[in-house]
Amino acid sequence: MEYKFREIEQKWQKYWAENHTYKVDINLNKPKYYVLDMFPYPSGAGLHVGHPLGYIASDIFSRFKRLKGFNVLHPMGYDAFGLPAEQYAIQTGQHPAITTDQNTKRYREQLDRIGFAYDWSRELRTCDADYYKWTQWIFMQLFDAWYNFETDKAEPINVLVAKFENNGTNGVKAACDEDTRSFTAAEWNAMSEDEQQKELLKYRLTYLSESVVNWCPALGTVLANDEVIGGFSERGGHPVEQKKMSQWSMRISAYAERLLQGLDNIDWPEPIREMQRNWIGKSVGALLKFNLEKFEDKIEVFTTRLDTVFGVTFLVLAPEHELVDKLTTPEHKAEIEAYINKTKQKSERDRMADVKTVSGAFTGAFAINPLSGEKVPVWIADYVLAGYGTGAVMAVPSGDERDYRFAQHFNLPIVQILDSQVIDETADATKEGKYVNSGLIDGMDYAEAMKTLVHKIEAEGTGKAKTNYRMRDAIFARQRYWGEPVPVYFKNGLPYLIDESDLPLILPEIDKYLPTETGEPPLARAAGWKYKGEFEYEHSTMPGWAGSSWYWYRYMDAKNDSSFVSKEATDYWKDVDLYIGGSEHATGHLLYSRFWNKVLKDLGYVQEEEPFKKLINQGMIQGRSNFVYRIIGTNKFVSYGLRKDYDTQPLHVDVNIVHNDVLDLEKFKKSIPDYANAEFVLEDGKYICGHEVEKMSKSKYNVVSPDDIIEQYGADTLRMYEMFLGPLEQSKPWNTNGISGVYNFLRKFWNLFLDEKGEVSVTNEEPSKAELKALHKIIQKVEEDVTRFSFNTSVSSYMICVNELTALKCNKRAILEPLVITICPYAPHIAEELWSILNPGKGSVIDAVYPEFKPEHLVEDAFDYPISINGKVKTKLNVSLALEPADVEKLVLESSDVKKYLDGKTPKKVIVVKGRIVNMVI
RNA sequence: GCGGAAGUGGCGUAAUUGGUAGCCGCACCAGACUUAGGAUCUGGCGCCGCGAGGCGUGGGGGUUCGAGUCCCUUCUUCCGCACCA
């Protein structure tokens, strides 16, 4: 009987579907385990061989956990709202819902063929109304909440309203907009409804405000900071500019500290945590107010080095700073205006590329250093960012490189402030030594100086200690069609939530997927789309990350239509134990999800502070492109090794007609009409192709589809080969070359169950010691490997085990049956088939129990000690493991073989490590 | 510039705690079989050398009886951040 993988795989995939083998329910008698994959965006190109890498790993892990007795939740769905479907809709007029539906079906077929243990009864799509109903509902909870720094959590907005009614803003410590004013209870109560709403909007966790946004004209939408890379859009690479607009935002900044602290309590890769720390960008420092010589206004600066305040020789404002216009003296007006105009014309990218060039302009105004009383000039320069801190800095050229260059360029003084500071050629940011030229802190060290200064500025009211975060609130709106409608309508220009009973707010049909002629978002085209037939809805839709910021909860209770997830479900499933996905979501999805999770927890809907306990990033699978070399101007192709002898041009060739870098000439000729009459210059009768590692993409003809691999070798081979390729976290190019090794292994494994005539033949004989050793080695190895996510090493261990059992001609049930169970996570189809041969009618192997490892089967009584002299292995000596080091040493020194190497000398020292090694020093 | 990860045969990789470097595959070489194949089986395969032997985990140095593994230093590649006061 042959290994017929096509029949076997189809048979079991059908069986699993019909018997709901992977359906799970809450089971209080079993410990839960939640394994989650980052759900895919269903693109039109379908899955390539790189996409399932993480899914295979998580599938192995969840199958293993199930064999170990856990109740495993392992779901899959689709992040189905997004730009590509809409861009396609603009080009073709095809409704994004239709293409998304087609793509989703194709993804599902491809996933099914790989044999995943997903509970498909929990499948979800973020674009389904019964899913986005709850995304909208969560949006409403955020709108109806504010952040109370006193209790350090989000609370219902009513609590805040009650505070305003009783005490006004007095004593309220809330996360709010920067321009928020104070008022008394009487003032609040005297406000009109509209005025109150306007005020509350400054506190809500999702709010509408006038802010500077990343506007992408080509995409016709704003983008979040994490969607802009170096001044260009992440999707499509279009230029992005800064623009002031009224926008929905999420007050994630309120959670900056908790998001930062939480990173210490989760088992995530260090690089991801570090990226989130950078993104949050906490810096501890102080705010300090400088009086102005001729104005009542003060310039407030943020500094992390208050101790350097006596080294301040000028102030610098961002060109956008609100005081610039007012401060500028008439004689400097022209210069300042010219500089501001120049800055405006520079794109974000130019500004970044131009780090080295020093530029700036003097306003003509002077400020007074609140500690030294010194008069310092006020400049503007584009190296100061309007959006960070206060948009103004105190410049300390002796301690800061940018200030140093600026001072040198414009001939401003540079004052040494620490005795150990060396500032002849460059700034020195040291904190070592004692202060000099520094008034009241002269002679102090850093710690003492900081304490003294903070105390002084707070006592005098000129400043205060302050912690600053780089992270800005997240823009939460896109001027696009294919996203969740925002459940908000406008009355008197103010936003109000629609009634909860009106959810879901269905995405309306429109005639064209383009902005209106007046530049309104596409939803403005929806004719007659008004709340209660009267009020305008919000015309933006939610960003791509809305639906993915809570989806792991929906899987827990996917069909619930009275709540986004039931309490019963969160009580049991709680959080995600293992999350596998790409590192490209480090500062987007993974940060937003943590944020929403904390809000939902604060409001009492879920119980865990962090949603994803353990995170693993699978590496990217790159493409391995192949090239042919055409002699320029001809239809003649030269083999790789000979290409230097001709004037050639490399051309991508489809990797699917190349095997081990040898081109299939017939298939090549048939590939496109131009090549039908191609001629070749061969080496050793073959055409050898060149190769290069590139991104896997259609245009490079290096895309390998899992469908093709499965067709040729089967899903079990694909699964094992993807793991065999190397450590999960590592990025690596896909190369189909090695796959036959894995395929041969599975056939060899299959053959263990057959006799010489090819008939199934398994005996009930007692296993030998060697057979038991082979089995228990693999039982132990797989358990260890899976636990530390080292899937590649298990595959080679299976190969070793099968090689050993083949050599032993083992066909004993007592060995093969447990072996089938251990391999089921990796190669579930063949495992099912063999299991059913061993145990006809006894159901699925996934319901078996992982075999128990018995260490006694691995115990040896003798060991081949490597005998080394001065650390170099010279020979080996077989010695009983029962002997203690002193006895081993005696035997070694007596051995005639060893004496040969000692050359009559007595070793100065002999080291015996029991069961490991013997080393002699001579 | 700052932060992170990684450098081992022709290739992908392995090496639990400092203890025989190169497991397992691919490719390659030799042989067997043969219904000539992108099939199967057997054996070989780090480098230099006929050999004894020597060298060998990016380079240099150190600790140790012993280093791919620990420490210092340096180079290279990839990833992330980048005027953040």
C-alpha cells in the first residue's frame, strides 16, 4: 500500500468538517488554552507560501496542547475592511463587499487544504454588520468615557458630569485637550446644552478636535502616525503632508504610562517591547517658564536637563509656535517671515533628510532666565518640533549637540557648566563632576543639583516637574468608504451618539467610491442617509485598526447578538495565551489592542489588563528569484556560469519551472510566446539559472503557492517543510529545493507500517530496548521543542527516529502507536490515517493522550568517553557509567591506547566529568 | 547617530548548563538496480594534506583543564527609530 497523500488528506479534511472535530466549547473541567493567529487581510493575490508559516506553528502548538489535555481555543477570521479592496473598487466599479467576499472564500479554501485545527464555527469578518455592530458599540463606550488620573482608569462620562455639577473643574484630574479651561460649578450649570457638550468633548476618550494630521492627497485620506513611514504612506508609498483638520481621535495618550508599565508583565519579544517603549517615548523632566523682556507672555519650555539651566544662552521656538508673530520686532519681521515660509515649503521628508544643515532666525526678542536672571535672545528654528513638549526649548550649547552647532553657526555663546565637561569641539552631555558658572548649584553634583532646582522652581512658581510622552493621540477616522461607519450624528455642529438600539449603523450604498466634488468623503454621496431622516451622520469611516483591536474577544463568543462577548465566555477564556504574528504590527495593532483592552477592562467588560500574554513573531519568508541571461538583442540565453563571456541582460524567470537552479527548457519555451524559439548556451548540458533573495511578489516571478506544493507533495509535507526551514522567528528565503527530504521522510514513516510485500503489517510483539529508546527520545524531544517553540528541531528528530526504527525493522504496535500520536501536531493527515489503521473506528487521533515520557528507557550503562589531551580529543574509551571519576581516571591512565598519546609522561592534571569527557593536561 | 537581532561546510541548519563542532536534510560524488527518472537503494561528503597530521564556528585579544557558547574589542549584514529638548 502506497502513501497516497491526496486521498488521505481529502478524506480526513472531510471527516474533520463533518464531525466538527475542532469545535470547542466552554468546559469547566479542563484548563483553557487560547492560541491566536493574527488574522489576515484577504487580498486578491491569495496566500503564498510565506503566509501560513505562523499559522502552521500555532496549529502545531494548539494540537499539542490538546493532546496534553487542554481545552484549546484556536479560531480564525478575516480583517476584511481595508484600502486595497476600495482602490480596486475605484478602478473597476466592483463593490468592495463582492471582491472581499470572493477573496475570503479563496483564503478559506487555501487554509482548509493545509489542514488546520481551527474551530470554524467561530469564523468572523470585520466587515460583517453583526461584527462591526460591536466595533461601533465599543466606539460608543469610548465616547461615553473619560480618564480619571485620580483612580487611574477610565470612567463613565456621567461621573465627570456629576463632578462638574458639584465642584466644576476644581479637583478634577482628567486626561483632556490642551486648551481646556477651568470653571466653577455655577459656571457649568449656567452653560447651555451645546456649551456643555463642547466642553465634554475635550474629555471623552474618543473625541472630535481640530488637529494637525497626516493628509495623503493621493489616497484622499488622513493616516495615523504608524501608517506614515518617512513622509510617505505605508500603503502605496504616496507623499503625505501636514494639514489642520477637524478629526476623530482616540485618547490613547491617557494610557501612556499603563501601556509602558504593562510591557514589563508580558512575555513578548524584547525588540517589540523596545519599539513600543520608543513609540510611547517617556521622558522625565521639568517645565520652566521664561519671562519676556517686553511682554506679559511667558515662554514655557520642557527640559530633561533642568540642571543645565545656567548654561542656557538662547531660547528656540518652533516656527509654528503661537508667540512667534507677537514677539518678532519690526526690524526682524521680514527675516522671520521668510524663514517660516521656507519651512512651510519643505516637506516632512526634506526636513528629516536635512538634519545636518543649521538654520534659524532671530526674533529680536529677549527672555529672562528665571534662575540666573540673565537676558537671552529668542530664536526660531525648524529643529524644534511644534508637536513635542511645548514647542520651545532652552538651548544649552555646552550640553546638546544641536544647540552647540546652532550656537557655533550663529555666533552665540557657549558656557561650560560642569568642571569635567570638555566642549572644545563638540557638546558634552555629561552629568559627571561638579557644577561651575551655575549660581546656587555651583559645586554640587547632578543628583543634589536636580533636587535643589526642582524645589526652587516649584516654590517660586516658575516651573514644575513634568513627565512628557512622545506618543500622540491616535487619529481615528479615514475619508474612505470601505470601513465601519462612525455611529455619530451632528446637531448644531456637535457630535452625538446614535441610539444603541439603532446599531448596527449599516454602511450605505453609494454611486462611486470617490470623494465628492467638494472634497467630502465618499459617504457624503449616500443619498438621503440621515439620522432619523434629519441629522447628518459622520462621513468618515473608522481606520483599519478598529476591527482588529478587539477581535480576540469576539472569537470567545462569536454568535452572541446581545453583547460583544458574554461574561461567561471572558470568565473562562480570559485572554490569549499565545499570539503568533508578524512584527510589522509592533506599534500599530499591538498597541491599539492593548489600549482598547485596558478601556474595556476599566469599564468592567473584561477582566485582564493585558490581552496577549505571550507573543511570538514569525520571520518573514522572502522570495528566491531565478534569472536567465539573454544576450542583448537576441533570443539566445546563456547559462549562469558562462554569462560573463557575453553581453547579457538578466531576466526574472518563473521559479516554478526551475529545479535546483536548473531551467526546464521545454516549459520555458512554452511560458511565453517570445521564448518559443529561444536558443540556449548550456554548461554540462544544462541551463543553470542565477538566483537572488528578494521580496516574494508576482512581478519577480518568485511566488510559490501552497496549492502547488500541496498538489505535488501534500499538506503534511508542506507543514513539516515550512517548520524544517529553520527557527520560526528567523526570516529566510523560500527555497523549494529541500522539500523532497521531508517528503521522503513521510514515505519512510508510512513504510514502517508495511511489510516486504507492501501490505499493512503491525505486530503485538514486545518492543526491544533499542526500539523503546528511539520512541522515548522522540516523546521527550517533541515535548521540549514544542514548549520552547523550536519546531525545526523536532522535524529532524522525527527523521532520526524513523531512520532508527527502519534500521531496526520495527513494526510493533507498542512503538508505532505512540509515535503516531507524537507526530499528529506536525502531520495530522497521515497521523489520522495510520491511527485509523491501528484503531479502526476509534475516532480521531487528536482525542488521544500524548504518550508519557519514561526516562528509564534512555538510561545507558556504559559511555564512550572522549579522551582529550590539552583540550584536543585524541581517542575514545568505553567505560561503565557506574564508575566514579577517580575510577575512570585510573582506567584511562592504564589503557594502552591512552599511553600511546601520553608518550611516557605523567599528566599534570586529569579532569573527569562523569558521563561527559576526560581531559588531561601534560 | 541611537536601539535591537544575527554572523557555523557549496546551501538551509544542529549543538540542554562552558564538555566529542557540523546532527537532520538539500546539493554534489561513487556504486547498485533499472520499465533511463526531477525514481529507489548503498556508501562518501568542513578545509588543507598521498599520509601521519594540521587547521577550523566573521577578525583580534582574554578567562578556563576545556569556548560556537562567557568577557573585551573590532568588522559585516538585516530590522526598527531617527532633530523628542
